[in-house]
Amino acid sequence: MSRIIRMGIDVGGTHTKAVAIDNETHDIIGKSSVKTTHDDPRGVAAGVVRCFQNCLTENQIRPEDVVFVAHSTTQATNALIEGDIAQVGIIGMGKGGFEGFLAKRQTRLSDIDLGNSKAIKIYNHFVNVKKMTEETVVQVIEDLEGLGAQVIVPSMAFGVDNGRPEQLVYEKAENKGLPTTMASDITKLYGLTRRTRTAAINASILPKMLDTANSTEQSVNEAGVHVPLMIMRGDGGVMEISEMKKRPILTMLSGPAASVMGSLMYLRASNGVYFEVGGTTTNIGVIKNGRPAIDYSIVGGHPTYVNSLDVRVLGVAGGSMVRADKNGVIDVGPRSAHIAGLDYAVFTDPANIQGPKVEFFSPKPGDPADYVAIRLESGERVTITNSCAANVLGLVKEDHFSHGNVEAARKAMQALADYCGSTVEDIARQIMEKAYAKIEPVILALADKYKLEKDQISLVGVGGGAASLIVYFAEKMGLKYSIPENAEVISSIGVALAMVRDVVERIIPSPSKEQISAIKMEAMNKAIQSGATPESVEIHIDIDPQTSKVTAIATGSTEVKTNELLKECSEEELQEISASDMRIPVERTQLLQKTRYFHIFGEKTDKPGDAGAIRIVDNKGFIKIQRGHALAVKTTAGNYLQAVKKLWEDMAVYKTELIARPDYYLCIGARVMDFTASEFEQLELLMDIEVSTFEPDEEIIVVAANMKQS
């Protein structure tokens, strides 16, 4: 029987995991795992290919049934960490006079320190474009090649407005077989030094990434799969391998991105703090309005123009070991059981925990000498971790991946409790408190940065160690939490089901409707080039009034049509989901508005028509928007502006020195679009671009929300 299969492969620090998913039902058909091949001459790509082939064989999947293959990759990050990089020749360009003086200074880079005793070697040359000819370009390229440059970066002042000189250099360098990155091809933002630096980092990993891409692509084709190979980007989207060959820098941090996108497939809440808990580290990021928070990557302390998930990496996780003295637990982590080569007590047979005694040791040279190991009668050693403590406290359920043997953990921890003159439960709580003290400030800082209302936040845990941390933290902070199904392979699922994503950014003071429409079209075209079908592409526009930066984010699906993960819910079920998320009884909620695609439920207020907590929920039960203080009005595309104007005043918050205007959400068709602006004219412009494409009688629900005032 023929099946339609999507395959996702995630490259982790220890394991590379593949998941095969039925495209129609999204059921997991099979999994496969191999050790990540860091030391293979082909790098992690060797493990990707091996894992892919194993998954086909072990699950009796015919190559012709596979219609989508994508993988995350650590190759770009590893190349920078390990110094497997090319020497870069930069050709700065500009006009004469003062502009040329500035351009020469801003494109002239020193070697780029990667922060790990490695550096990208840079050779510089400057060309006056007024005197530039094909012959001079060829000569400059040859001069740089003679110095040792292996890749070329043309970067011109205002090259984002006129890219022809950069294009000429690109053509001549490619003719000589030199990989080349045009600065204006990486980003359209002004900021010549930063643009040049970003292009130089991208160029430095081009040779390695080209080899990897070609090897992986060839192996997949040899396996009989002839669909385009997709690569996970660091911002949560995927792109065809042909695009990755031009912009490999976009794949940095694609591992954390994969797990975030996997979480979103199962997550019913639109606002959350996301945890990917491994054995050694925990990645923490934010999901807001159903989208992961994005920021610019920093490489070796250098800001770039590469969008990636805004993720904090902390050295506390499921396998973090305990440090202690006679008075109790001193700290947890950053050293983990995996790095120290010890087994977790909680994953040990209780029969083997005989005669446990506390020993202190230094896992690696330079580490503190107060890490705890438990010596057994057999001479073997095990260690105590966060997972041990969470199991002892009853926080880990049997169906959680980090569930272990509580008896074994208690027997090992009793030795430490006796040493400290305490109880097992008290030691377990001390361990969890030390972990909490490290992570709680990060959660609060991210919530503040992205303006998440605390009563609207849920914690989402993925990764094998999720339950070892998130349950305790959620209870301590009074927050909801969820651990999605298949949390331990959520990254591979995220890769298999990921959307194509691309971004266009411009600096445009007071942008016109025509300029915004042009940026939307450019973003759409880039997404299509990366593998999205034109009819699937949706575009989100954001304008930063302080920097005049206009951002167009395009997302779309590949040619394969996928079904939703869940079936449609009844209105009663949607109301129960909303009430549960608001943490109030169903009878205290009411249906405020609905369309064919969405229901909006709100808490009953003392006075009808007053603002209150709301949830915008789609027919599948996914909460698209969570706000604690909002109003919803139903109108049409022909009359929506009247409602927007009224809510602009009604939902304004007047402070001492400023007026805080509301955030807006438009439920129109099958989409929820969010808008924020400090000036009404800008808000009207952004909304009109979207609404003008609909018929005047199309139903729209306008939602305006602000931060609830105490």
C-alpha cells in the first residue's frame, strides 16, 4: 500500500535522530537514531545520511513514498567553533570623496575573532566604483587570491540600493571558481560594517558547507529519494539546499529552532516560555502570538544581521550534577553526568545500589573538587542529578522520558542526606531550588523583553529531560505547563513539519503603501525560491518606528499538503479549552464573537462591554491569542476602520509622559494578524495593505488589547 511520508532528521550534540511521519495523519511511522558523527571527515552530514538510510530500512519505507526530507544541522556552528573556515578576501566599494573615505573605512575588517582562540583571516581591498572596470575587478580578485583568500566578499556602500558593482565582482570571482557572498545578498539593511562582517562570516563557511550539502544531497538521491532536500534555518523555517549553498550562515542554531517548531505543532497556547532540556544544557526561548521570538545572532561577540531564535543556553539540565558540603547542596551544574562519564542514580538498578558512600571529585581539570559521586560496594560510581531529585519528589510521571527508578535514586541520595545531616526529600528540594535560582531570572527577563503578561504565560518543556525541571518550576512560579507528546523526538518532528520561511528587511522612514507592498512581494519571491508554493505564502509586516526598519516575514508550505494534527472541536470543547487556559470555570466565560474559522471567548465582566481576559481559538482548539485585558468587535472589511478608531481611544492607557496605544489583532478569513503602531496613520497603512485584498462584506473581528492596569 502506498504511503506519503515526510522525514525529519535532527542533529543533536550526542545523537542524530530521524522520524518518519505519515503526511495524511501525522502519525509517527518510525524512528531511527545514530551517534552524531562529529569526528567523521564528512562531519555531521555522515550521520544524517546514515540515520536517513536506517530509517528507510528499519521501517520498510519505499524511497518513492518519501515526498519531503529536511534536516537540522550543526555544521555551520561546528565549522566556526572548530575553525574549519576559509580565508576571506573583502572587496570594499564606494564612490570617491568623503563617501569613498567612509566606505573604505567601514568595509575594512580586522580578522574576526570567533571567541574560541579561532579567527577568520581577512584580506582587504578597496575599489572606487567610478574607476572600476572588468579588468580592475579581475586584477583585484587575483591579488586577494595571491594573498591567500579562498572566498570573496564584495561589499559596497549603499549596495542595497544599487547592487550591480557587487554583482560584477560575484560573476568574475565565480568564473575563477572562488565561492562568493555579496553583502547585499545577505541583508538589505543599512549598516555597512555589520553587513560586511555578516557576509564575511557566511563566506568563511561556504567551502565546508558546499561540500557537506553536495555530499548529503548526493546520498539522499542515491537512496532513491528525488525530492528537494530541505535544510532547517536558525529562525525556525526551512529552505531548499540550493538556497543553503548561498547562505549557510542562516542555518546557525537550527537545532534549537527545530525543537521550538516541533513544540508549536502540539502547543495549544499562543504565549509561552519554551524549554529544551537535555542532559547538559537547557535552551530557553519565547513563543509569542504563536511565533517564536527572533533576534539577531551574535558570533564571537560580533552582532550580525542573521535572524535566529532568541535562545538562552544555561548549564543546568536533567543530568546536571550536584556540588555539596556538610551544610548541604552548594550548586547544581554546570558539569553533567554525561560529561563526567557517570550514570544517573535514578537510571540504575536498585539492586546495584549497595553500600552507597559519598565521594567528592573534580570531573574535569579545573572543575571544583566538590562534585558528588556515590561509590557503591561493587566499586562502581553513580551520581546524583536534577532528574534524580525530580523523581524522588514525585514530579516525573511514568510516561515522561526522564522517569526512572525512585528506589534507586532514594538509596543513593540517602548517603548524601546522611552526610549532610538531612533527609532525602530536603536534599531533593535543595537541588531543585539551586536549579530554579539559575533559570527563574532568565524566564522573567525574557517575559519582560517580549512583554508577556505573567498570567498569560505557560511553560513548554521538550527534550528528554523536560520533566526533571519544568514541573517544579511551574509549580513554584504559579504557571501552567505542558510537555508535548513525543517530547524526546520533538526536534525531528519539527524538522519534518516545518514551514519555509524567509525575511526581508529595509530601512524606510515613513514607508508608503507602495513601498510596503514591494517588500511583501520580495519576501514572497524569496520564500518561493526557498521551496514554498505561491498560494501557501503568508506575510507578516512589522515596522519599528524608532529605527525605521520595515520587516517582512514570509512563511509557506512546500508542495506537499499536510493535514492539521487535531480534528475540529465543538463550540463547547473550544469554550472548555479557553476556560482552562484562563484558569476560570466555564460558567464564568462567554462567547464574544465568532467567524467560520475562529471563536473568541472572554471572561464575564462586572459590566457588560468592559475589557477582560480573552482567548482567540481556532476550530482545532489551538489558542492563537491570549490577552488579559481586551475588547472584541465584529465588523466588515468595508467598515473595519471605524471600529479600529474607536478602540484606539477606548483602549488607550494614559501615563504621566506618554499614551500607550493598544495592540490590535484582526481575525479575517483563516488568519489572525497582529499589528502594533505608535501612530494611527501607520497602523491604518499596515491594516489597509492586508484588508484591501478582501471583499467589502468579508467578516472581520477587531480585537484591541492593552496591559491590564492594577
